[in-house]
Amino acid sequence: MHLLAAFTVLLAAVAASGRRTTKRKIGERQLEAAKRWQTSNTQSQNVKRGGVQNITFTNSKASEFYVDGKSLPLVDFDVGPSWAGLLPISSNPNETRQLYFWFFPPGPEGSLDDLIFWTNGGPGCSSLEGLLQENGPFSWSWGQAKPTVNQQSWTNLSSVLWVEQPVGTGFSQGIPNAQNEDDVAAQLVGFMQQFLEVFSELKGKKLYLTGESYAGTYVPYIANYIYENPTLLDLSLQGIWISDPLMSWDVVQEQIPAVDFVNKYAGLFSFNQTYMNYLEKKAAVCNYTGYMDKYVTYPPTGLLPLPGDSVEFAPGCDVWDDIFYNALIINPAFDVYRIWDTYPILWDVLGFPGSFAQTQSPIYFNRRDVKKAIHAPVDTEWSECSNINVFPNGDNSLPPAFTVLPNVIEKNQRTVIVHGLADFILIADGYDFVFDPLSVYILTHWNDLQGFQTPIANDSFIVDGVGAYGTMHSERGLTYYEVALSGHMIPQFAPVAAFQIMQYLMGFRATP
Ligand SMILES: *[C@@H]1O[C@H](CO)[C@@H](O)[C@H](O)[C@H]1NC(C)=O
Ligand SMILES: *[C@@H]1O[C@H](CO)[C@@H](O)[C@H](O)[C@H]1NC(C)=O
Ligand SMILES: *[C@@H]1O[C@H](CO)[C@@H](O)[C@H](O)[C@H]1NC(C)=O
Ligand SMILES: *[C@@H]1O[C@H](CO)[C@@H](O)[C@H](O)[C@H]1NC(C)=O
Ligand SMILES: *[C@@H]1O[C@H](CO)[C@@H](O)[C@H](O)[C@H]1NC(C)=O
Ligand SMILES: *[C@@H]1O[C@H](CO)[C@@H](O)[C@H](O)[C@H]1NC(C)=O
């Protein structure tokens, strides 16, 4: 009797709670949550305020690059004034190599004293991806039927310059010939000199170099080149942002942490037990298992061994690729850039909505009217990631973590390294090793010490108005963030967090 009565009461409760949730109420909750995020930082007092920004350029050549923000094809709102086009990488009148850029002045709340430079990675991937899907003033992201205003645009902080580099990327012109990262830096600095001749009002600004993925290699080398050649550029470099950066050996950033990563997100991978057992065995044979517990200490106590006898994975030890291959068996939409994507693969106006290119859309930057509107070369076929190798003989530079990065951190006012926790192409846990004194692949000494002296604490990254959103650790000029619920492209997947991190980098807020 009692049991039956309790059961009836329970049923009634379930039915009632079912009824309590109406479509309208769910919608209201969602709106309320979205609003909380929208207003969390762009409206806060941390945003540096200024007057309405109205940059005018006195060099008459600048007007040739002017883009009318009211007439961008398929964009039904005014994105504001901007300047775009090709400029050569040197003053040599015979120079055939030109980089494509798109420059936006600061929005009403932004600073006129600063300039942010952004580059995507690849190598060979276009920074217009960043502009249109990550941190630009208008967004046309995966699955969106049409573009929208980006409330977390980095133009709300200051001027932003997106550049397609190195030569061979996007609309940029000329035959790629970079052999290493110093060549890339020399190209970019040469371009910047030409840019500052035309847009001379930007001379003397505080400069921030930012980028993601392979730009984790570009950006530290470009910064180092600028610091080592201080007379080349009339800009004052202040700091760098690198997100989901490639900056060490693949074995460190992909292989060692891969099986632990699968275990952490077991439900999302949904591998069967037989395969999990096989993976565990393989990780053990390859010396990946327990690597972190065994070797990573705070403060670091000594040099760490490589899992094998080389900086490459040993034969039979490519667990990363094994996981990727088998993830695609269960989930053919598996996205290495954000592990929880499933069918349907989203429509993408840039044709690259995840792990693989999709030819389902007319590519926005391949439309003739778009190319004309933004002064892009109409005969150049644009693709998000170049089909030609921008390093014809490979990139001969060592990863920056054990070459230039320590020097750059020491010279910067602030340095931020950011990583999305749901990124599988490069894995956040790999950085704990990078920051440790590994024998060959370390970010060695910076500011007199090796690695981080104290561990990264849980829930230590607090997004204003929202709360804990991953972890953050700051030591000796380097601030490292692990961002919750974000894949590889931080400004796309966690725009509010990205905006706050940029505010910190630029000195617009005191704390990370
Ligand atoms: C910006 O400058 C242009 C040219 O000097 C001027 O016509 C325009 O009114 C200005 N706009 C604002 C908002 O001040
Ligand atoms: C440019 O090319 C012309 C013709 O080939 C050559 O005579 C000239 O020296 C070159 N100028 C420079 C600065 O290389
Ligand atoms: C941020 O930028 C967007 C796009 O330009 C703009 O609509 C929005 O008003 C800006 N927000 C602030 C607080 O300036
Ligand atoms: C694992 O470490 C052991 C001991 O250092 C070594 O003998 C072995 O070759 C390593 N295995 C691989 C696959 O690198
Ligand atoms: C388990 O997963 C492996 C690897 O994908 C696959 O080869 C095998 O057929 C799967 N077994 C079952 C029962 O699904
Ligand atoms: C931090 O979080 C992890 C994962 O949730 C947990 O295993 C660990 O115990 C936590 N560390 C501390 C110091 O609480």
C-alpha cells in the first residue's frame, strides 16, 4: 500500500515537472543565459572607453584600399569602415610577393593607441577564417544561414589587422620560398613596413601579435625577430597571444597525452572495451602511460626523458592517428578541432567546418563580387587552407618552446598561451610537459627559472559574471589558460573568455 502510494506520488511529480517546462519557458531561460554571457565583459567597466573612433589616413594611397562596410555581398548590415588589399613584402619595385590584409579601426569603445595583429596557422591557412569566424566585427560561422554582428569582436579593444601570411596563403601573391621561421618573420616585417607607409597614422602604436595553431610557431618567431631588429618597425611590441599553439614536438603535444585524453572524454569517444584495452596496452608499451604522474613535478626537479629515443614517436606508437581513425568509424563527423561534433556536418560559408573540407557551399571569398568589394585579386582561387606548400622544403626551424619563446616572454609586458580543453589536434595536457624541464623539448628557462613552480589549480580561470571556466596559471610574465567547452578555435568557441584574455594581455584589466 505504502509503496504503491509513494509510486503514485512520484508519478504525479514527474508528470508535473514535465508539464512545468514549456517551450516558451525553455526559450526564456536560454535567452536569459545568452544575455548573461553577452553582457559579461563587453559592458563591464574593464573595457577601456574612448570617444567614437574615426581614423582617417592622410596618405592618398590609403583610399585605394577603402572597403565600404555597407556594401559587402550577403551582409545585410553595416560592418563599418575598413581597408583591405595587397601590399608587397619589400620596397623593391620588382617585388612580386604580396600579402593580403584586412584592417579594421577600433569600435566606439576601443583604444586608438593599440594595434592587434592576427594570423591563423596551418601552415598556409587564411587569417580571413579568423576574421569571419573568430574575432572579427561580423561573424559567419558554421551552420549560420547569414552573417551576424560579433559582440565580442576584438575591434572593440583596438584596431585589428588580419594578414594572410606567409606567401602562398589565401589571396597573397608570389611563389613561396620560406625555408624557416626567420624567413616568415622577415616577410611579415617587410610587409608591415609597407603597410605603415600607407597607413602612417598607425606608426608608434602598441603592437600585440596574436594567432592560433601553427601560429604558435609563427608568432614567437615574428616577435623575436622584431625584438632582435628593433629599428625595422615603427611599432612598440607589447605582448603575444598564442592559442592552441604548436610549439613543441608532436610526440609531446599529441602522442603522450592522447590516451589519457580519450579516458577523460570516454563518453564522447564511445570506444568499445576491446579497443580501449588495446589502446591502454599500446600506451604502456610506448611509455606514454603514467608519464605525467611519474615525471611532472612542481617545481621541476630535473630533466625529463623522451618516451623513446627520438623526438618522433617510435614505430607502432602513433596512438593519436590510431584514435582518430577509429573515432571516425563510430562518428564519421568526428572533428579533431572540437571532439563532440556529430552529424550533420554543418554548412560552412568557408567550406571547412571541422576536420575536413566540405564542398557544399559557394565559398564566400571565392565570389567575384566579394573579391571586388574587398580589393582581393579576382583571379586568385581562395581556399581556407592553401593547396600549395608555403614551406616548399619544409620549415627548418625548431619548435619555439626551446628556442625563441623564453626570450620573447622576457621582453614582453605580458604573454598569454591559451588552450581549448576539447581540442584533440593539439592536447592541453601536453603543455604541462612543455612547461616542464624536458631534456630537449622544454620551454627552458625564462626569467631565471625553469617551468612553472606551482601547479595549475582547478577552477582558477574566472570569467567575469559567469564563474569558473577552466584553469589559469600565471608566473613570471607568462599566463597560461585552459578554456572549458572550447575546441581549437578559442575566439570562435569561447568568444567571451577570449575577449577577457585579450583585455588582460593588453593591460585593460589588472588580473587574468
Ligand atoms: C569621420 O570622418 C569623416 C571624414 O573626415 C567625416 O566625414 C565623418 O563625419 C566622421 N564621422 C564621425 C562619426 O565622426
Ligand atoms: C628590377 O628589374 C629590372 C629589370 O629586370 C632591373 O634592371 C632592375 O635592376 C631591378 N631593380 C631592382 C631594385 O632589383
Ligand atoms: C563590439 O563590436 C560589435 C561589432 O562591431 C558592436 O556591434 C558592439 O556594439 C561592440 N560592443 C561594444 C561594447 O563596443
Ligand atoms: C620505453 O622505455 C624503455 C625503458 O627506457 C625503453 O627500453 C623502450 O625502448 C621504450 N619503448 C619505446 C617504444 O620507445
Ligand atoms: C571495437 O572497436 C574496434 C576498433 O574500432 C573494431 O575494430 C571492432 O570491430 C569493435 N568491436 C565491436 C564489437 O564493435
Ligand atoms: C582537480 O580536478 C580534478 C578533475 O576533476 C580532480 O581529479 C582533482 O582531484 C582536482 N584537484 C584538486 C587539488 O582538487
